[in-house]
Amino acid sequence: MPNLKIRNSKGLKKVNASQRLRTRKIVSKALWECLVEDDPDGFKEILKTNLELVNKDEFAKEVGISRRTLFRMLSDQGNPTLDNVSKIIHKLCA
């Protein structure tokens, strides 16, 4: 792939991905987009990345699901129920 040169850096700004993934509004919007686009793998990847930045035990407790269920649904073979997805989306949007 060829290298691209940017001549004018005006308008560009640094983005801290870790900070953005801590922002509930951004994460919930991205998760919603995955649901709309029928992208369950994207949903799980975004959620996994977000959970790397927070305490998973506390998050599971706040959402109302067990820690084991949370980890199972994020596994490669995981298939979260609509009930659990709904709880997660509600928690992130509330």
C-alpha cells in the first residue's frame, strides 16, 4: 500500500481512542449501528474493547447479569440474548 502525504494538517486533531471508548454516548451509538447493520461480531468487539477500560465485575453487576454470562457472550462463539443486549444498551445509554 502506498504512503500518503498530507499537505495541510489544518483541521486535523488528535483523537484518544481510549478516551472515546469510555464515552457512553459514542459506545452506545456504535453498538446501535452494529445492531442496525446486522454486525454481531462488531457489536461484541466494540463491547469487549469498552470493557477493557472499565471494571467488568462492576459493569456486569450494574447491568444485572452475571460476570460469567458477560464473558460467555463476548467469546468468539458467544451469542448474546436480546434480553442481555437490551440490558447493556440501556446501561450505556442511561
